[in-house]
Amino acid sequence: MVLFFISCGKKSEDVSIEDTETINYVVDKIKERAETEVLVCAHRAYHKFAPENSLASIQQAIDEGIDIVEVDVNTTKDGILVLMHDNLIDRTTNAKGYLSDYTYLDLKKLYLKIGDSVTSHQIPTLNEVLTLAKDKIILNLDIKRVDVSKLYQQLLVKKMQNDVFSFIWDKRKIDKILQIDATYAVLPIVSSRVEMMNYAQNIKSKLQHFDENSFNQENLEWAKNNGILVFMNILWKPDENFIQNEPKQVDDIIALKPAIIQTDHPKKVLAYLKSKNLHN
């Protein structure tokens, strides 16, 4: 196995060298609440009544008091950062083809879908999303085909570089954004204790995305003892069973007290956590 080690050289122009040892506002906010709560992250925003990754779905999450929204950042042909999960736009819009073949002006002519139904909602830019979410809800920016230096610059302009965190699958992009700002809150996925320890030792952000291989009582205890905040999906089968009034898989997950759970049914999961005194 090849271990991945982060280099954290260059700092953000907006952060003094002294501050880089301490700034991690979004992680601190999550940590404080996770002492007594399990936070809820809405997968692709609150997309049951509005299209996924739309401004309306984010606004609905805000209105329902959801803690965090996960949204997918991608890039148009002319380099504009927008929200889109897939590289193809076929599933989510009334057009077909690769997002990277469309300019932003091209995309402005299109409309988002819910299932097979075309709506009046359009693909939002990252800038629009940041404006909507600022001081209202935490953003988990899932990085797709994105130049992270451009993403970071947009956050810097909005003064939100310490208010969001990012799930980043590509380890090279984790390295790149931490070279820009060593305090940026990244959310690496971990499948083993080796990966858990590597990230814990080499990055300042203490968020880790566990998966079905790493999520167990022993590893959760290790995470707690090492100040790691655990993010865990209840997506797919646990979520599906939960809305069919079969909550055992969800109960097994929340019993281990991860800091954050991600779901396609955030309103119902939030109410369930409140009923168990796991959310204020």
C-alpha cells in the first residue's frame, strides 16, 4: 500500500502564519455541537421537493433547520463553477451531453428536472450558492471536475474559506488545496486504520468520512480519543429501510455517535434524532 502524505506549504493570503495553526472555524463549530448532537447533512441538498443541487433545494434545507447541505461542484466549458453531480447533464436537465461541452450561457437556457419532470429551476453557480448559504447553513462542497485553486479563490472573495468543508475523492486535490491553505477543512474518505492515522497526523482538519469498512465501534472509539469528527452515510439501503419504518440500520449507525450523518431524507432523519434526544 502506498501511503499518502500531505504537504502543507503555501498559506492563504488572507490568513496570517500565526493563525494557520488554529483557524478551523467550521470544524470547531461542528465539534462543539457534536458533543451532544448528531448533525444531519442533506445529500445533494433537500431534493425531494426541488431538483437536486438547486438553489431551491438549499433554501428548503435552510427552512427546515437542516445542519449541513452536501452539493456537487463541477465546471463548465468556459470555466464557470456550477452545481452538477454528473459529468453528463442528461439525468438532471432537459438536455443531453457533457457539462464540459456547455458554456455557462448555454446552460442558462436549460432547466433542471425532478425525475422525468422538467421544472422552472436552473443550474446555479457556486457564487450564487455561497451567497444563499452564507451565515445560514454549512456547505459540504463535494469536489468533482474542479480546479480547487479557483474554488478557493471564490471562497476567499466571499470570506467563506473557513465556513465550509469539502469532500474530495481525489487525493491530489486534497494536497493541492492544503498547499493553498493548510487550515482548509477537507473531508477525506477512509477505509482503514492506516488511512485514518495518516490523515489524523498530516492534516489540520479533524474531519474524516468513514465507510462500511472503517465504521465500527473500535474505530469510532479511536476517532473520539484522537479528536476526529466522523462523517457517515446512511444513504441507500439504510435510508430506504428507514422510510419504510425499518430503522434498525440507522439505529446501529447513530448508536456509535458519528458527528454527522448524510441522508436523502434529512427532514425525517432530523425529527427521528430529536425524538431520541440526539439533536436539539
